Amino acid sequence: MIDVAIIGAGSAGLVAARHLISAGLRPVLFEAAKTIGGAWTPMSSSAVLQTPSPGNKQNDDDHPASKMWSGMRTNLSKYTCQFTDFPWPEGTSTFPTVEEMHDYLQSYSDTFLQD
């Protein structure tokens, strides 16, 4: 099986990985954070809007470049930013929070990318 590198495990990287699998290839995802989500990786409350400095380390689960904070919402409705074949869970906010976005991407990954 041929390995194909994908840089980033945000929405585009996850979709690319899914389609590579369906084409008989093996995606290898490289992500700066220790979790999927790309820009939609929520920051811990201790890292919210803090400027990195030698004495101010990020939580290990945070995306190193993320500017998302708890409760932040998309500027697109859930109807605009959903995958065509993967609906949002019942009860999702019209303008999803960063946590809802991250959970949605995690669920997509769990559904289509797990061995």
C-alpha cells in the first residue's frame, strides 16, 4: 500500500484522508496539535488569549497556532459548514462553537478514519 502524507488534520485533511482510503491508499496525517481539528482545536482555559513566553507554556492538547477560545463560534451556519454526507448532531447550535466544531470533526474522524 502506498503512503500519502497529509499536512494538517483539520477539515480538509480529514476529507482528503477519507478519499485516499477509498482510493486504496494509506493517508499519514501530520498535525501540529496532539488532536485532530486544525484551526478548530479548542484552547484550554489556562491558555486563552495569552501571549507565548518562556514562562507561559501551552497545554499539550492545544494547537500551537490556535487562536480559538472557549465558546467562540463560527461565522458560518452549520448548514454551510457541514460535510455533505455527514450531518451535524441533533441540537447543534446554528452557529457552532469551537467545541462543537471540534467534536464534529472528531466524530467524522471516528466514523471514517478508524481502523
